[in-house]
Amino acid sequence: MKILFALNRTGLAGGVRYIFEVANGLKDKGHDVKIVAALAGDHSWFKNLRAEVIYKPLNLNTFSSIVYAFYKFYRYVTLRSAKMKPYDTFLLISSKLGVRPDIVI
């Protein structure tokens, strides 16, 4: 199974360490695990990380990013009454990052 963990950053923190441990455990069980972080960082403090770490910075200064952010907000407001489903969030994340996981955590 393809599993994607989405983080803000990979700096030294307890929650990040826990996610790295879970990612290693899932990798040991044969899953394809990737970790995506929005802010560039250094994960060398965690030894033997077997999951692939991808840094995808979000550039909110470009016009297209601003338009996209407005679209997401508009979509959220209009779909809020329709009870947005988790799969909608999955589609937004996979289209923005260009990654096609089975699960986003």
C-alpha cells in the first residue's frame, strides 16, 4: 500500500520522531511510505530513516498560488454544507503535490 505522511517540517520534535518511527515500521511491513514536508529541513538527526522524504515548498507569493488558495477557500465554504468527505481532501493533496498515495495521514 502507498502511504503518505504530510508534515509542516522535519525538525527535531517528538511528533516528527513518532511519525518517522511509524513510517519505518510500515516500511518494514512492505508498504511504500513517503513523507512530504512543506518547509525544507534536516532530518539527519533521525538515524536509519527508510522512508523517502520529499520537500515540496508551498510558494504562496505567485499569482497562481493565490488564486488556488482562494479556490480552496471557496470550495470549502460551498462544500461545507455538503459535508466534505475525506476523499475530497485526498484529491486536493494529491493534485497539489503530484503524489498518488493510497492513504494520506
